[in-house]
Amino acid sequence: MGIWRIGTDSLARSRFTVSALAETVAALKSLHTGIAAPGQRDWLAAHTPGYRERVAADPFARALVRAAFRPRWMADLLTRPPAGPDETIADELARIRATPPGTARADLAGGPDAPLPAELAAPDLPERTVELLGWIWTRTVEPDWSRRRRILEADIVSRTQQLSSGGWAATLDRMRPGMRWLGDGRLQVNPYDLPAEDLTGAELLFIPSTTHRGWLGSAGPDRHAVFYPCTGSLADPADRQPTRALSRLLGPVRAGILTLLETPKSPTQLVALTGHGYGSVGGHLQVLLDAQLVRRRRSGRSVLYFRTPGGDLLVGAQHRDAAPPDPDE
């Protein structure tokens, strides 16, 4: 088993954060493998033709993705965690661009049994890697980044609430496939037969992404990261938005909240998902409670809201009967 030995100081310094580069790498991997994360089948179908055309015209890009994504392995060049919570995609890409070419080639090498193809011997390998990642970001992630970020941040809210009520063991167990807390400062990070690593004193980052399985990353001995599958579904906007009729009936914000409550969520999660203030969300939840369209229950220190059968019926009926918008309205 791959095991990290983690001291209490590392847990005290650990934090959750969002990474635009991680989301870009997850998108690239999905397009390369053809495996969609939950709720992304339509996204994959929409962007796969353009991606295939892009890599078909670029032998370097074809060689890069084949070297970077191998069974049970990802290249270190793409898995370095962000240096701080305020890093932008430009900051993260700049770090890859600044990688010495020899280091980049070593990061992509899979050992003596998997030599790199000739296309990756280019002296501008880091720059060309950034070009491909920038293309993926601009074409497939950035147009939907604000919504993606809200969902990723809502996942972080859920994890931190779980941490406050159940501790690290409950939070880390099965965060990603093969991962679980073993106790005595030992975190199993994957099921593979690998030497244990001592991370005492290192900073730990936990980064949600729309990935199918997740991956591990590091930036030297002092900063390590677990990139894990986000629990919130990135369903297509049309599947998560209230219908026009439901918005008329309840108001757009209230209808949106009711639509999001297909699974229980806390007010803080709803704030992250909707972008509305805590007071506004709380007021709308109270109206939905009074109308018996939602109920609430306590989970540890959190209060979770969920739809009643009546709320399910109302949302389901509206989506079944939804008609195309009237252009003359």
C-alpha cells in the first residue's frame, strides 16, 4: 500500500483549496481517455471533436498526453499543487513554463522501460506543454469556470463541516479510491505496493476536481497534495437550473435553491453554489420550509436541507413539462 506518515503538525497546517490547473488537467485527462466524470457526458461529447482535431495536428501534443497519462500513473509535471490560495491559472501555468526542460523530461519519463518519444526531446517542452494546457483551459474549462468553482467550493464546505463533526479520520476515509485513514499517523493514499513516505512537517493540500479517480502531487518535500473527485455533480446547466415556469412560480432564486436540493445541502453549501449571501439564502429556505417544500435535519454541527416529496414532485413535474422558451415573450 502507498502510505503517508503524517504528524499532527502536518494535519494542523493542512488545508483545502481550489486549483484552476487541476481542473484543466482533469479536463485534459478526460478528453484523452474518453472517461467522463459524473455529470460531464455532454461536456465530453461537445469538446472531444475539437480536442481530437487539435492533437491530430500536433505530434508533440499527441506524444505529451500519451506520456503524461499512463495506467495508474500521472506525470509529475502536471501534478504539482498550487503555492498559495490566491494563485490564478496564469500563475500555475507560469510555474510549469519555468520548469527546466531536463526536469520536465524527467517528470514525464516513466522509467527505463518507458523511454520518452523523440517529439518530447524539444528544448521548449515546458512552453509547448503550457500551450496545450492553455488551449484546454480557454476552450473547455474557462467558459464554465465560475460555475465549476462554486461547485468545488461547495465540496470544500462539505468536507470542512465533516471535519468539524467527525475529525480527520471521517474526512479522509475514501476521499479518493483506495484512500483511508489507518490511524497512528498513517494515511493510505492508494492500494499499490509502494514504500511508505514520511511527510512529517510537510504542508498537505486537499484539492477537489472533476476527476474520475483523482491523483497525488507534490512540490518538493515540503508540500504534498491529494487531488480527489468532487462530490458535487457537474451536471449540465440545463439539468441544474430551474425551469422558467418554476422561476415564475417561486421566484428565480428560490426556484434555483429548490432545484439544487436534490441532495441534502447546508446553507453554506448553497451560498457557495448560488453566489447569493447567507442572509438571502436563509430567508428563501425559511419560505420553502413554511411551504413544506423542504425539510431540515441536523448532521453533526451542520443543518442540512432537503426536498420533501412535494418539492420533488414540483421540480420533477416542471422539468418533465418544460417547453422551449417563447422567442416572442
